[in-house]
Amino acid sequence: MKKVVKFGGSSLASAEQFKKVGNIIRSDAERRFVVPSAPGKRNSKDIKVTDMLYACYALAEDGKKFDKELADIKARYDEIINGLELKLDLSDEFAKISENFKAKAGSDYAASRGEYLNGIVMADYLGFEFIDSASVIFFDENGEFDADKTNRVLSVRLAGCEHAVVPGFYGAYEDGTVKTFSRGGSDVTGSIVAKAVQADVYENWTDVSGFLVADPRIIKNPEVIDTITYRELRELAYMGASVLHEDAIFPVRQEGIPINIRNTNVPEDSGTWIVGSTCQKSKYTITGIAGKKGFCAVNIEKDMMNSEVGFGRRVLQSFEENGINFEHMPSGIDTMTVFVHQDEFMDKEQKVVAGIHRLADPDSIDIEADFALIAVVGRGMKSTRGTAGRIFSALAHANVNVKMIDQGSSELNIIIGVSNDDFEMAIKAIYDIFVISQL
């Protein structure tokens, strides 16, 4: 078996954390390919190395001195190297970085040095081969990730490696200019490496023991999700749950490689498994709850709307003409409601309304603000009777007024609309009825 293991910034913030990571990797011979992030915060008042690099490069770009700031970054790495008792010296690397900063090599180059340097330290600490991501991960001339070329080159490069460290977050254009991924960069790199080596598992190590059933800012110590499918994950991410970015999921999903989210500080926890499909039943009827505030509901009414071909398209055309995406769109025989982000819609509402009147000639349009949408997601709902009824009952008991409810034909999720003021109360009520009551 082959495992690719990615470690986040909090897992590599200090020598102490590095030792935990080293123990995790050495405890399993199948953990052969490592993708590190840049050092994160050592404490709540600390600064991430990536942020230090951005600030340092900004000075260089403005033609100001940055020697002290770069020395502070070097001190962060030296602290880790000394704590691990390595004989590694990064002086030449920092001299090269200084020259490239003076030459204004770009903010992407600057930001990528956090992962690059941490990769060198990690490789030295583990005795693994170091592979610069700029030599194996490619972007085209438009700045788009070149998946085919990357997979072709990276597969060949790693085929001859027993163990390797490939830094996360960055790659390069054809001419070698460094380019970073826009979001969740190290997660994306880990997924790309897992695909290239046809890994059996992609382990993503962070500072939490997997994905949580609900937002811990709303629910105190929520339960951890044992197993979640990619479809369920997509539904929760769509409603704002803090999960892996879709770009980090697609390469491994394509290959059927499962992802295991683990906690560096509690490695004995099994974490959360993300899989394509599973026969395993959820611990609870639902898998997770997620939601977002700040929506407007644009209600359009017209008699016999359902028999008027193209009515929905003409309504949505008005939103498109004004550059507004819709979030959700439940409908009835003579009504349809378009949910949009309130902050995007407010300044253009009258243009949109005028457009709908012009294009679709509705009987009436009504706008309601300060909506929150909540997604209750779970593969277990399909085989469980009365799920929607239990949600209604729980919300009624909590004195929450349900303004909208919509269930997809897949029975994988139920979307509930409530007022912004009832958002937290609604999530607590749903969590209590499906999780607390089953503990």
C-alpha cells in the first residue's frame, strides 16, 4: 500500500510539532510521500510564516529594506532546525530569496518559499528525497492548473522514489516562474500527489479530529463525522461548512482514492473518512448540518406559470444580466422563489425587478430580506421515515418559524429557510433532535 500524507501549518509550527509528525510518519511504512505546509502559528498571538513572507516581500516591492524581516523568518526555521538537532543550514537559500526579492520575483514566489523551505527541513529530518514542486506541478499560460502535464511528469518522477517530500501550495509556469494555488493550496498538492502515485489513501493531517457534524461556534463540542461521501461533503460545503476545497477533492475523487482527515495532536483518533460511496450507515440519521445567513428571497407569482415554456429562464435572465448568482430556487405551480446573497443584491434590486417585469411579465414580485438557509445532509435520511417531520417538530418546539423547506429528489439533503435571528437556535434544535437525543 501507498499513502500520501499532507500536514497543515499548525502541525509544523515548531520543532515539537515536527517531532509529532515524524513519529506519525515513521509509525507506518506505507506513509511514503509527504506534502508539508509552511509553519503556522505557534500560539494565538503568533504570525504564520506565509504572512511574514507576504509582508517582507511588500517592503521589497516598495524598494524598502527588508533584511530584518527576512532574518526573522530565517529565525523561525532555525528554531525548528535546532530543536530537531539537524545539521542543516538554510543560509544559502535565504541569500537566494533575498536576491529574488530584490529582483521583484513576485508575491507568488515569496509566498511559496514557506512551503519550499519547510519541505527542505522535512526531507532532511526524515531522510526522504526532496522534490521542488516547481519542477513537477505545472500551470498553463492563463494561470490554470495543467492537470494532464502535471500527472504525466509527477507520476514518472515519483515512480523511482521510495520516499519523497513534495512541498504544498505551489507549482510553476512553463518558463519556471512560480505560481501558487489560490485556495487550500497544500490540500490540492496532496491530492495531486495521491493521484500521481495511485495512492491507496490520502491522509490529510490537521489540528482537528475530522469534520464535525455542526459548526463548533454554534454547537459546543459537536460530534465528529466518521464517514462522509463526496456528495454529502459537496452539499455541506455548498452551505458554508469549513471543509476541503473542491479543487483538493477532485483529483482523488476521480481515481476513487479515499481521504482520511486526521489530528496530528491526537493521532490515535480515526478521524473522518471521505469516500465515493459506502454501505456503512451513518452513526446518526443525518451526517451534518451547515448554513449561511444573509439572503434575500425574491418571490415571483404568475397564474399558470407551470404551463408557460421558458418562464424560469426569463426570470433568471434578469439576475444574469445584473451579474448576480442565485443560491437556491424552490418553486410551486404558480410561484418561484430565487434566493440570492443580500449584499450582492441590494444595490441592484430594482434593476433586477424591472428586468423580471420586462422579460417574464409576472403577476407580482415580493422581496423578503434577512433570510438564513440551513442544509441538513445525510445519506441515512433516504431510508429513515419522518425526517422532515422531526425537523419541523424540533423547530416548532424551539419557537423557530420555518419560512421555507425544500427536499431534493435524491433525499440526500433538506434545505430550510429561517430568519437570520433564528439561525443559531434552529441549528441547535436540529442537532439536539438528531444527535443529542441519540447519544
